[in-house]
Amino acid sequence: MIRSKYLIIVLVLVAGISSCGIYNFTGGDVGTAKTFQIPYFQNYASQNPGSTFEPGMDRDFTLALQDLILNQTSLNLVTANGDLVYEGEIVEYRISPMSATAQQTAAQNRLTIRVNVRFFNNTKKDVDFEQPFSFFYDYPANSQFSSVKDEAHQVIFERITQDIFNKSLADW
């Protein structure tokens, strides 16, 4: 008797979870899409005044976006003909002073990265977009940038990729 009650409870829970259909626990709605494609984001940051070129950014950002979508959806990554396509370019990589000390020197610097993204959903109309996404990382001016660069990139990439995911797949 008790055993059958537990069995019924388990079956109801399993049915409830599986009825979520196209939604997953991260809130992403992939619809009928099965695949996604992300060509390398080209690094055009040095073409904007005040921006600098950071080697390897195109690879690192592209991999960060691919990893996020792989980890938060059931979509498969493909190299061509994806149901969902993310493409774009890195358009800004800038380090600028943010606050000054009494001695007229910078107390804090800010790294800003801006990425332009084009999203195409080949399974659902009227959800495509083109939009810039950016975020920043502040660090003490007396720190060498090379000592904070990895952490700065990680923080910025995490925020930008999550914003891209939310815009493209989360119904918020």
C-alpha cells in the first residue's frame, strides 16, 4: 500500500517534469530548433578610435558563447545550416581611466568590451535581431592589466553571453 503511494508520487513527478516540453530549467525556449551555429566572431575592435586589438579574443568569445548555449540547452552545435545562427563581431576593446586621485592620477581603470550580434532563428519568424551587447570590468589603476586580464575577460564574457542567451532564447 505504502509502496504504491510512493510509486504514484514518483510517476506524477516524472510526468510533471517531462511535460515541460520545449522549456528547460534555465528558461530557454528553443522551440522546434535542434541545432545552432556560431561562426567565429571577428575582432574588429582596433577599427574604432580608442579601441585596441586583443589577440585571441575572437576565439575566446566564440567558445564562451558556444559553451553557454551547449550547457543551457539541448541544442547540438553544427558548422553549417543551423536552426539558430549567432554571428557578429567584437567592435570595442577599450581601457579607460574611471576615477582620479588627489594627485591627478587614475585610481581605477575600466575595461569595456562591446560585441555586435546578429541572431537568426530559421524555425520561427519575427524573432531575429541585430543588437550590440557590452559590459565592463573595473580594476585598480596600480594593478598591471596583465594580472587582471583573465578574470576581466571571464566576468565580461559571462555577462555578455548570458545577455545574448536571454535576448535570443529566454521569454523574459
